[in-house]
Amino acid sequence: MKESSALKTIITIAIAMVWFINGLFCKVLNFVPRHRMIVSRILGEQYATLATYTIGFLEICMVVWILSGVKSRWCASLQIAIVGIMNTLEYILVPDLLLFGRFNAVFAVIFMAVVYSNEFILHNTNGLRHAFTTRG
């Protein structure tokens, strides 16, 4: 296994773990009630429990997709979009409920950069000029 391939595998697993921990532990098992509070404030109390479980389940599905490697560029692009949209909404609507307040946006940008780099730079053996060629 080449060094870049091993690094990509490690980063892919780390990305998947972020989704897994947030989906299963924070939302489905409700170990971090703040997540449900955020959903409640944005969507309304009547939808909070079901929506939080659904979001958690979908995050766990994202783990399966990430680890499968199927359509990995689509997967990475969707992750970046979801994290960007979710964090923008939270930044505007519920900054008081975020772990680090509006500073959470910095962590979101870092995470999106890691996802981007892992898929479009490390996954690409021909260098950055081929980062947007059609593949997977």
C-alpha cells in the first residue's frame, strides 16, 4: 500500500467516524441532548424527536456510503454541502446552542476541507489538475 493510499484510508475512516459518532451517539442514542434542542429550535418541538432520529439514521447511512467507496465524489460533495448548509443554518438560527458558538463554523470549514482534500486531492493520483474529472 502506498503512503498516500494508507493516508487516504485513515482519513476516510476518521471522516466516517465523525458521521457515526454524531449520528448514533449524539442523535439516535441522545447522549448529547443539545442536538435535539437544535433541531427543535429550527423545525419546531413537535418534529424534534422524529427529525433528530431521522437525521441520526441518515448520518449512519452516510458512514456506510463513505466506507463503501461507491460514487465517492458524489458522497464527498454531498457531505460538504450538508455540513455547509447545516452549519450556516445553525450559525444564523441557533448559535447559542452550538458547542463553540459561532466558532463552530471554523471546525465545519476544516471538516469540509478535509473531506475535499481526501477525495479530490489524495484520491487523485494525477494531481490537482485532474481533480474534477468524471470518476466515481
